[in-house]
Amino acid sequence: MDGGTLEISESISLEELEAQITALAGQLNAANYRWLVLIAEFDRRNGWADGKLPSCAHWLNFKCGLNLGAAREKVRVAHALAGLPKIAASMSRGELSYSKVRALTRVASTATEDALLMIGLHGTAYHVERLVRGFRRALDAEELSREAQQQVNRSVSYGFADDGSLILKARLPALAGALLMKAIDAAMESIPTEEITVDTDHERPISYGARRADALAVVAESFLESAATSSNAADRYQVVVHVDADTLHEYSAGRCEVEHGPSISAATARRLTCDASLISVLENEQGEPLNVGRKTRTIPPAIRRALNARDAGCRFPGCTHERFVDAHHIDHWADGGETKLSNLVTLCRLHHRLVHEGQIAIETLPDGGWRFLHPDGRHFEKVHCEESAPCDWDEIASDAAVTRWRGERMDYDLGVWVLCQQANRVSAETSP
């Protein structure tokens, strides 16, 4: 070992090299299992929430250097292992690689765990991936006969709850539903996903469905942006919010509502007006307009271009979102704050909302940067977690990771048939 570089002596035989590689593979598998268990527990305790990041995957991206897509898959697999004790135990012994476990957890259930574990132990990762794809196609094929019924029953309806929330109910055919969910999944990768809300004096996590609601709003926004290329679409599709000047400036009681919709909070109005088009309307005591001013932007296009070039996305520590972001006035213009680069910072929708709700404070530094703080003054970038106990490598067999395949031909059709039979048998036994 010299300067951090590991050197392998040429005197080591190929057999010894092979033995060391396979032994370390088993230890890596066992370490990966422990790492996934820790991730699942960390996510269950919402350990990442104190940093105001949207999810555990974002925390892994920030703190462990994982790509967001890979991080989300790690979290999914970590939680899936809790319901698959035999596969989990095999991985803990170093017998199953993460690649195999990732594929197995996509389809494994109590009914099929034994059969899939056998394939995982005796087959290669290629065998496992191919069998899982075939099994998923077989499961999908059973649903084709329902297509006509899906078309007849498709519908979308909506209404408003007492608090002004939109209640949307949709029943879509499988293909249309898959397209919608793909669009929502894509939107969730492009925007902050809401995780934290305020409940009296403490923070609490909210459901995955609430985060999907944010993504659905972005899907609508994306469509309206593309529709706005027509000559009069901008006025036809814009959302208009009516706010009294005193309400915006002093948080006093007054009108603050969506046109043809419910009322909103003054904090929401201040967040929206950080970067929006404004029209001043002078009204008499009866609410009749006396004078209507010109539409103006709170942030001129030239400053907006400079801001985009400087920030290139949300500036909150650990946030990776570059699209669907807002320009935030650190000192709000309604309070006399200037619309200039030194008073502006780019934030994603989640962190912009949290700033206006008082869960995040922004402190301007003398060098022109910012520091993001908890309401009690703690820095968000300082997030700590307990160190994990090391694995006991002596308990991992030296050949634990060696695949037990010896070159036999894999009958994928038979494998899929067996899995379908097992799944159907359990389904029949549990159905009323």
C-alpha cells in the first residue's frame, strides 16, 4: 500500500486471486444487506427529515453520493426485504448479490419466495432478470380480458373539500393509467417531493400519496406551458389569485382567493407573488374597479436570466432540482425588498413553501452567499447519524457469493409457469 493505492503482488496465483475476489464478493453482499437494513430503519424513523430534504433517496444522493434513481431503488429494496425473510437471510449470509435481490423484490411474494430464492441461488443475475421479466409479462397477460370493462367505466370527477382542497376522483383504463403514472413519476424526478408539514409545534412526515399530488400539479403545469404557445392561450390558462394589498403586506384579514375557487393563506400569496405577473386594481367600497393598471412582472426578464445563470436550480443544501423552480425575494418586495440579484435566490417549490411557512430561515452572508437555518438557528447542512456496527466477516463463508449454476439450460417457460401456479394457489386459498 503506497499513497492509498493497493498493489497486488504478481506472486499471488490466479487461484488465490479468484478466491479473494469471490470471498470479498460475499462480504460485500453481506455489507450491502446491513446497509439496506440501516437505510430502511433510517427511512422509517424519518432521519432525513431534519434536513428538510424531500425523501430518504434525496438524503442518500446528498450524503452518500448516489444517483437519485439508484437511491430510490435502494430505498425500495430496503423496505421490500422486510417482507421477504428468506431472501433477506440469504443476502445477509453473502449468498445473494444486490443485483439479484433488486430483481427478485420486484415480483417476490410469500407464495413465490421459495422458488425465486432457489433461482437466485442457482442462477446468474441474467437468469434472475430474465425470469422476473417473463413472470411480470405473464401476470400482465391475465389482465387483458378486462380491457373492455375498463373502457366502459372510465371517468373523472372532482369537487372541493371544506378547506378548499380539490378532491379529484379518476377511473382510467390500464394503459391510460400507466401513462398518467409514468408522467407523475417523471414529474417526481423533476421537482421537490413534499415530505414535511407543520402540525402544531412539531414536524411530522406525510404520505407518499401527498408527494404524488405535487407531481400531478406539475404534470398539469407542464401541459399548460406547452399550450401557452398559442396566441391567446396565456390568458385562457393562467391561474388568477385576488389578494388585497393590506393582506399581502401586513397579513391582515382581507381577500386572498383563487378566482372561481377557494381562499388561500397570506403566506401562500406572498410565495406566489415572489415571481409572478401582477395587475393593480383600484376599487371603491362596493368592490367596483375604478382603475386597472398594466400587467407587470415582479422580476424583469433580464434579472430572471441572470438569476437562472447564477443559481442553475434550487440552492437549498442537498437539493438537486433544476426545473420548476421559483425566484424568491429574501426580503419580500411587499415589505420594501428590492428586486435585485443580491436579494434573490432560486428555490424549488418545496423549499420555497417551507421558507414562507417559517420552517426555513435564510441568512445573507457578507460574501454574497446564504446560510439556510432551522427556526432555532441550526444549520441544515449539519446532519448527523449514528455510526453502524461493522460486519463480522468471519461469519461469511468464503464461497457464499459464488453462483451455484453449473451451465445447465434454464427453462424460463417452466419457471414462469411454476411461479404463476404458486401465486394463483395462494390467491385461491386466501380469497373468500
